[in-house]
Amino acid sequence: MKKQLAGAVLSGLFLVLGSSFGSAQENRSDIRVVVNMVQLNVAVTDNKGRYITSLHPSDFTITEDGITEKLATFGQGDEPTRRVVEDPPNSNHFVIQDSAVQPEEARTGNLGELTSLVAGSNVFILFDTSNYMYRGFVFAQDAIADFVRSLQGADKVAFYSYSRDLSRSATLTADRSRILQGVRSSVAGDDAALYNCLLLTVKDAAQYQGRKVIVVFSNGPDNASVVPPEDVAELAQSTGTVIYMISTRQAQLEPVSTAVFERMTAATGGKAYFAKNWLEEKQAFASIRDDLAHLYSLSYYPKVNSNTGWRVISVKLSGENQKKYHIRTRSGYRPIPARFSGAESQPISKNFGPQR
């Protein structure tokens, strides 16, 4: 029964995401699958886990369902994302244009779409305030507050908390003081419905362009959700949302939660951390901040592909780099239905591209 209900919830959310930007003229609209620019956050590390920087567009090869794609934009860390062009045309050598994507280029066509899709980084923090959190609550708040202050590269931050229900304590904003106020005003409460609330957070994040990141702090297993974690992971992949999870020793004692956290974060291109004490909690948040500062931002416009189901994304490095380094990004996505209105209108859905 739970699985059937969860499936219905996920299906409903996909329809909401596909139609939330549609016209009010419902009697003239229909649903089609449209895939706009696909965005990827890519971490490149060596065998010791150290980040590899200074790579170029020509160092990356992207395929979708085995079809080789051409890079549209490229960026590293907190640097501006730039357009990628072939030099010369129809060659396999790519260069970054001198100028970053500028707001004034957002007129019509691909340049306008590109500008809005690559702009900005949005970080959603989801804090466990269930009754699992009675111990160490203040220490967790301190770790989150330090993390918020350190997010210099993020354009906007949101702070949510959850127990049985989701509380949007501070919606997405550039005002760090509002976020810190939300952190300090959070209190411990009821049972934990992590996957229900995480699914709603993914849905919120999907409404925004640019890099979308959710950082979850959880102190225990989920004991109140009807949504299975697999559905949350799939929606996060399909909307290009990276999930990081910081959990405590108490959650790590639950093998099922440990495995789920690791699978979910890996599927979206994030990481799972298990902290034994408050000091390791702070170290985990610092590691996430460091990871965000070293991610490569890649995007492409998918070539013609009749597959409306799950599409597999592969990102590889060229030459010797392929053997020396490791890549972490999302593994694929499912195109989300986009709302059209009228026979001649243009798609008005936002980008829901991937990030493994």
C-alpha cells in the first residue's frame, strides 16, 4: 500500500513540475516531453581524493545513451560559466570564449536560455529536528551556522527543517542573516519523515535554474515516510539536484539507512558523511563546501533521442587522464513532461537537466 501511494505521489509531482509553468488556457494545452539544456556538476579527483583543477573543455567527453554530445558551457568552481565553441568549426578542439555569459545576452533563442540556466548556485539545507535530535541539537545548529557563513560561492541559500512535516524556515534568499535566524529558531519535535520531506525539498529546488544542491543533516533513520528513497533519488537526478547527506553515528548503526544514504548521494553526484561527534560534523560541512568550490559545471543540448524513459549519461576524460583520475557526477535522468499551450506556442518549462 505504501509503495502504491508513493508511486502516486511521485507521478503527481512529475505532472506538477511539468505543468507548473504552463498557460492558464488548459483547454488548449497538451503534454509533450521536451529536454532543454542539460547541466552537470562534475568532480574530478586523483587516487588520493585530491581535486584536479585546470582541466579544459576538450578534456571531457559526454555521451547520452551512447550519443556523443557537444559542450555548450563550461565552468570551474565559483568562476563564471562561459560558452564553449569549436575551434575551428566541426573540429574536435573546443575553446572557451573570452567573455562570460552576460545578462544582456538574454534576449531570445539559445543565448537567452543559456544565460538563465547557468546563472547562480542555490543551496538548500534540510535539518533533522525529529525526536532523534534531542542529543547534540545545539552542536548541530552551530555546525550548520558555520557552514552557512562559509558559503561565499553560493548565490542563495534556503534553510528547511523536518520531523514528521517539512518546515520552510527560511526560503531561498541571499540574506544570510535570515538563514541564521531560521537555524537558531529550529526546535526538536516529532517522528522523522525524511524521504517525504526531502522529496518536497527536491521539488522546491527544481523550480530554480543553475546549480541546485541539497545538504541534509540527519540524526537517525526514517520512521514516518510513505515515499521510498528510490523515488526521491530519481526525481533529484531528473531535476539535476545534487544531494549531500551528513548523518551521525546513531544513523550509521542502522545498516539500511547507511546503505540508502550512500546510494542516494552517489546517484545524484553528491556524498554521504557519517560523523561520530560534533567536530566531525563541522568537518563534513567543510568538506561539502570544498567540494562545491571544485566542481566543474558542464552543459549540453541533447541531440535527437527518441528515448522518453531513463537516459544514461557518461562523462569521461580523454587520453591518459581517463586512467589517472576519477569522475563523480549523476548517472542519468528521465525527461520530465513540459507544458505546451496552443499549436504554435513555445515550451515554457524550465530546464530540468541532469547532474549525476
